[in-house]
Amino acid sequence: MLISIVAPCYNEEDVIERFHEQVQKIADELLPLGHDMEFVYVDDGSRDRTLTLLSRIADVDSRVRYVSFSRNFGKESALLAGLKHATGDAVIVMDADLQHPPELIKRMVELRGEGYDQVIARRTRQGDRFTRTLTARLYYRLINRLVDVELVDGVGDFRLMSRRVVDAIVSLTEYNRFSKGLFAWVGFPSTTFEYENAVREHGSSSWSFRSLLNYGLDGLLSFNNRPLRAALYLGMTLLALAGAYTAWIVGAAMINGVQTPGYVTIITAVTALAGVQMIMLGVIGEYTGRIYYEVKGRPHFLVKATNVDRTEDRTRGTTKDLIP
């Protein structure tokens, strides 16, 4: 069985060579068991020497394939590019910063042998800050009440997928991609095992609070239209409250006579309603913006450099363009 390791890279010059040494060692251990391996690295527009090091690694190891983007298109695009260029019977997606322990590859291959199409590594949150753990749990509890697929806390991109799962993922051409949700949406028999969270070997994470917030919103909006339905329900609720308040004012006026209206009440009501309207316009704008990007049909990424033959499709034997 040919196993493809897909590793998106962004400014990983301090760790990429060590990462390849470790996955190469695992490949040597699996070879006597009848498992060959290829390595697909996707340079997501790194600004350091990542591409230079990948080229050097490919010169030494013929099993290495690399694709370098013309700029930073984001991890979702890098994942898609890696899956498109992986030719293995099974594909393992993992980060190149060694937070995904390479020794777990053997465990994934063993479980794949039991017939699972997806073997998912779920990390524990030991060592995480309390606030981050609490926020993550609240987020997953909320989002699973809204989205059409089940998302599990601690489950990310680190997983093994069979060829039919990979083909299903690649066939989904939507521009606004949320891979964690797509992996769950395609289904197929899956199993999960836990591992302890590893510390990043070098540097710091490129995920800021803002990027994490945007990623969370992508997960919320990519798999349902319930926020739009919520706008309808909220409008109906506000209309009912306004009717009840009007009836109360009329009744009070008939009993106690007309009184001077409360300035604070009016200002509060106007401000609250304006805020609700702006939120609902924002929700509608988000969905409209996603439609706008889908309609334009721009490619998910552009390739600057690669060692993969542009006219070679090793899986189908047909012409294959590196620009989707």
C-alpha cells in the first residue's frame, strides 16, 4: 500500500528538515511490512527558506514532491493542493511543526488495516490554558447545535484517509472551505484515538485570536443557514414584544391617563433595535459575500514552483494542471 504524507508548510525553515527525518524513519520501518510512502509538501507562500530546504530535500529523497504557492493562500488551500497531488492508496494529513507526532503514523496504518476509511487522531487539551479550553468547549457545544455535521473537540486535520475519502474531498469544489467540517460531511467508516498534545518545536503559531475567530465563523456559516432562520425568528419575537408593549402603554394610558413618555425607554429601544438590525445585515452580508466568491470561480491557489511534472497525473495517466 502506498501512503502519502501531506504536510502544509508556512515559514517552517527551523523544523522542516527534522520533520522529514522523522517521517522518513517511519517510512523505513513500514517498508518491510509492505507499505511504501511518498511525501507531499505544500509551501503556503513562506517568507523564509522553506522552499529552498524543500528543494534540497527533494534532491536527496526521490519520494518527495513539493508545491509552492505564489503567495500565502491559507491552510485550507494548502490542504486541498496536497490532497490533489497525493497519489497514495491512503493519505495522512499532518502539520510540519511536529505538533502532530510522526510515530502515530504506524498506529493509523494499523487501524486502516481494520477497514476504516478515516483514522482520526484526537488530541487532549492537557497543557492548554484554562480559558482556551473553556472557550473551545463552549464553541463546540454551540456549533454542534447549529451545523448539519458533528464536530468533535480536539479533532483537527491530523488523520489518515482512504483513497475514496480523498477523492470525495477533492471533488468538493467550494471556494470557502472548512476542512474539519468537510471531513465529517463525507462520512465513511471512521475511528478515533487520543494522543497527548505536543509542544511546537520552533517558533510560534501563526494563528492569532482574530484568525481563530474567523475560522470559527467559517465553521458556523459553511454548513447551515440557521443564522438566517434565526433572523426571521428574532424579527417575529421583536414584533410580538413590540405588540405587547404597545398594548401595555395603551392600557396604562386608559387607566392612568396620558403620561410623558420615558426618554430613556425610547433611546434604549431604538439603540437595541438598530443593533439587532446591524447584526442581521452582517449575517446576510456574510452569506452574500460567500455567494460572490463562489460565483467568481477563482482558483484556490496559484503555483510558483514545483518538482511535480505539470503534464503528469500519476493516478489517472491524464493531463493535470497544477492550477485548479
